[in-house]
Amino acid sequence: MTGLDAKLAEVADQYDDLQARFSLPETSADPDALRRLGRELARLEPVVGAYRQLEEARHELSGAREMRDAETDDIDGAYELKLEMLELRTAGVTEPQDEQRLEQIRAAYAKARSVLSRR
């Protein structure tokens, strides 16, 4: 968190505190307090609204980056499986355990392709 982010978070906390005080029963009985709190809330509202939109955008961006990275990992994994499958075929599958491994790779590769095609 940068210094500016910390200050904006403080302003957002202050705004939330003012809103809580504004809704207290004793505040509604004091017209001067209502005006003062109302002015302060109106002054802070644009800043806090923009800060919260920024935080939401950052959160969405972070999620999009995670999805992108996961997709890249899936694609890389699918290519690695395909490469291993080709290597086994090229080497000539002669042992039963090679045949079993080839079947495992085929199944994993098909699953990876299926997952990627749904995205």
C-alpha cells in the first residue's frame, strides 16, 4: 500500500465513522450536528467513492491476472503433456508401463484441452 493509498483508506474510515455518527439517535436530535456531519460527509463522499471504485477495479484486475496466469499454466501443461506423448511415440512404446503412461497422458491432455476449450 502506497502512502496515498494509506491516506485514502484513512479518509474512507473517517467517512464511515461520520456516517455511523450521523445515524445515531442523539445526532438526529441536534440540528447543528446534523448540518456539520452532513457537510463533512458531502465533502468526503466524492473522494471516498472514487477510492472505493479504484479498490474494486484493482480487485477485479487482480482476479483477471490470476485467471490469465492460470490459463497460461493450463496451456503450458497441455503442451508439456503433448510433448511427452510425442516423445513416447517417437521412442517406440514397447513396455506395458510405457503404454499405461501414454494412456494417462492422453487422458490428461484431453482433459486439459476440454478445460481450455470452455474458456
